[in-house]
Amino acid sequence: MKLQRAFFLLVVLLFTVAACAKSTDGAMEKQAWKEIHSGALLVDVRSQKEYEGGHLEGALLMPYDKIPERLAEFGEDKNRSIVVYCRSGKRAGVAEQTLREAGFTQVLNAGGYETMKAAER
């Protein structure tokens, strides 16, 4: 009985992990590049040092924690397409949330710099 319960819990856990796993098919990166090539504002939300170590061409540097005080730099068009990225996607998620709370409706978290760079090829 205990073995069956443990097995059942393991199966449930595996299905949960699989359901929560990020897609690796590159769809998000493809969508981000489509938006960028269509004129979206590309924003690198990493630190100055990270940006200087390499960034996507044309990206505006705006560390995620500086966005609230620099909202005016995004302009008045709340429907403007904006693509944000960082190292892994976590800070870009915070940036996306901040921008959405400020009323911007077309914000895409493109994830990490290295993944985006690789998808560009």
C-alpha cells in the first residue's frame, strides 16, 4: 500500500514537472524576433556591466529596477510593441509586469540574452 502511494505521488510529481517545463521549441524567441523586425522597442533589462559584455543590436539598456523612474522613455503609446530580455527571463518578467501595470499592452518577455542571440541565426 505504501509503495503504491509513493509510486502514485511520483507519477503525479513527474506530470506536474512536465506540465510546468518551459517549451524549448523556440516559439517564444521566434515571436520576439518577429516583433523586433517589425519595429518593436527592444529593451535589455540587465545591468550596465552585463550590457557592456554583449547585447542584442539596437537594444536600449534599461535595468529592470530603473523602469519605474524611466517610464517616460517608453513614450505615450501604450500599444507600442516592446520586447524585453535579460540573462534568464526572470528580470525581464519583472520588467514586463512593471510595464503592464503602467498600462503598456504589447510587452513580450523574450527570455535570456544567449537564447535570443542563438535564435537570431
